[in-house]
Amino acid sequence: MPPPVASLDSDTLSANSCASGTSGAIASSAANQPAAGLARIAAGSAAFRRSNRALFFGGFSTFALLYCVQPLMPLLSHEFALSAAQSSMVLSASAAALALSLLASSVVSERLGRKPLMVAAMAIAAVLTLACAASHNYGQLLVLRSLLGIALGGMPAIAMAYLGEEIEPNSLGLSMGLYISGSALGGMAGRVIASVISDHYSWRLALAVVGAAGVLAALEFWRSLPASRHFRPQHTAWRALPAAFRGHLADAGMPWLFALAFLLMGSFVSLYNYISYRLLAAPLLLSQSVVGAVSLLYLLGIYSSVWAGRLADRYGRRHVLWALIAILPAGLLLTLSNWLPLIVAGVALYTFGFFAAHSVASSWVGRRALGNRALASALYLFFYYFGSSVVGSLSGLMWESHGWPGVVLVLGSLLLLALLIGWRLRRLAPLAQADL
């Protein structure tokens, strides 16, 4: 689904790391320098309110369109005679396509600009969701969902790059937290709307309503987002890409942050993928609407992402990230109970911790990246959505063979690795004062 993307003055040494002596990457870095005489957007200004409103809608639409199918998986299993793992492909296919398209979109945006590509991505994805509602079979639905993922690739990393270029450094944590909170609200609203409508009418009508909401969000995004003032086209972006890619991977911290994106998002999506199967089955036997209401817990993510952003700005990302990750295993263990209030409490704790940790980790990527910022954001989100696709489907095999305890075992192992990475990052040498 968004992180505090770095200020240009915070990581001068990072630029050298990303450029690695390559002229194309250096040109990319230079092209991203602030336009002379133009101040960045600061908190409290009208432009700050407009940009935050637009990016809030952007995050909302991206997550709503992408994840509205998650609570529909049991219905698709029944209608098309699918296993849980097969049904999960309706989400995994679009997440994988999104992950792959992120890298290309980040380079295209260096030529075409940030806003035009984001508007097009939101509009096309909304139209494709409307088309999904009219699909004749599961194969057709998978094709449309894959195309939707490709379209949405033009949104998340570009939004991160836009904020990094246009928002002044001291306001960046708040701005990115608000963007992620929009993502959390979108993920919640898409799931709840789809669950309630599908329970009373059909999953097709549910997708049509979510698609229509996506069209309205795209219009508001286009209307509200200020035009870029610090973006300059880079016509050597494709040639500079290999060197920039190597530069980001050579950084002492970036690969670990990319690994965290894979682990955290993979485990988070898996939890929501299969908790619905568990809640619908015996002994709980809840209705589709009630299961969808569990997504209201995403509201905690709206708060925790902003709270964690401010906490990281105050105490430093390296000091708070590991502690936020540690919240997730505690919530996961609670879901082993057969008592519904404890299960809900566990999912709530897990959701709170995930959005907080994601906010901090993604903002750290922005802090460490100067040259080819859009690519750095795209790499983080590539692993983020790739984890959603891979772990989201593979954990379905554990559900089928070992039930919910098997899912918890897999997710707990992933979270242990994430916690070890967070602990390791405590010792990461900062590139500059702003990278603390």
C-alpha cells in the first residue's frame, strides 16, 4: 500500500553510495535537487493540506482496490470450487503484478512526472475493478486483477518520491504517516464494504461499488494534488537504472529494510487472508458481514502510523523499529485462542504493530536515499508487495494441511526473522544526523 521518503539535505552521503561513481546516477541525483528559490511545502500551509488530502485519497484508493477481494476469498472458493490457496491468487496475482510494475513505473515517472502517472494509475485501476465485477469465470477475474496490479504500480513508489521532493524535511514524517493512514483506511473500507454488500447481495456488486469509489477518489486526487515544483525530467533514467540498483543494494541498511518489507507485509496479508476462513468455520461460525467488520481494526493503523512517525522523529528510527516489530508476535499468539474477544484483540495488536513498523521502516528508506529516490521507494515496495503475493499464497497451504496453528507457526517464524533484522539495524551507522 507509503513511507516518509527522505529529504534531499539529509543524506548527502547516501547520494554518493547510490551513484557509485556512475555518471548516469549522478545526473539523476542532480536532477532531483530542489528548484532554486522554491521552498518546499511546510506543515500548516494550504499546499500542505491539499497535498496531504490528495495523498490520503491516493493511499485510500490503492489499498481499497487492491485488498477489497480479501474477505471475498471464501465466497470465491465456494462459487468456483477452489481451495483456500487457489482462491488467494485473486489477491496474490495483483500483488505480484504490482510488485513487478513498480520498478518500471518509477523510471517512467522520472520522464513523465509524478502527478500524471499517479492520476492515470488510480483511474485505470478503478475502471478495472468495475470490469472485475462483470467477469464470467475465475480465469478472467485473475487476468483483470493482474492488470489492476500493473496499473496500481504507478501509485505507491511515485507517491513516496513526490512527498520526498515536495515536503520539507521536518514535516515529512507527519505527511508520510498521513499517507499510510489513508492506506489503512482504504484497506479497512474496501474490506468492510465488500463484506457487507457481498453478504446481502453479491460479490460482483461489492466490487462494482468499490470500483465506483475508486473513480471518485481519482477525481479528488487530480483536483487536490499540487503540481510538482521540484521535479525535473531525467532522460537518462533507463541507462542509469543498473548502477542505481546496485548502489541501493550496496548500502549497509537498504537490503535489510527491503527484507523487512517482505517479511512484515507477507505475514500481515497472510493473517487477514486466512483469519476469515477461521472465523467463518466451526466453532465460531460467524457471518460474512461480521468477519468483514474485523477490518475495522485497520482504524488502529491510521493512528499507529502517525504515532510511530512522530515517535521515530523524536527518538530515532533505529531505536524504535525493533520494539514496534516486537508487538506483532504478541498479537499473533493471541489469535490461537478459540475465544472471539481474544482473537479480535490479537488481530488488533497485530494491525497496530504492523502499520507502526511499516511507517518507520519505509521512512528510513527515504532518509537513506537521495539519488534515484523513486527507485529506492520502488525497491522497498517491490519486496513489500512481493511478500504479500508469495507468503500470502504459500501460507494457504499451511492452512489446508495444519489449520490455524500451522499458519501461526509460519508467520511466527517470519516475525522472528524480522525482529532479528530490526535488532541488527540498531547498530546501522547513520549517513547523516537526519538518518538517526
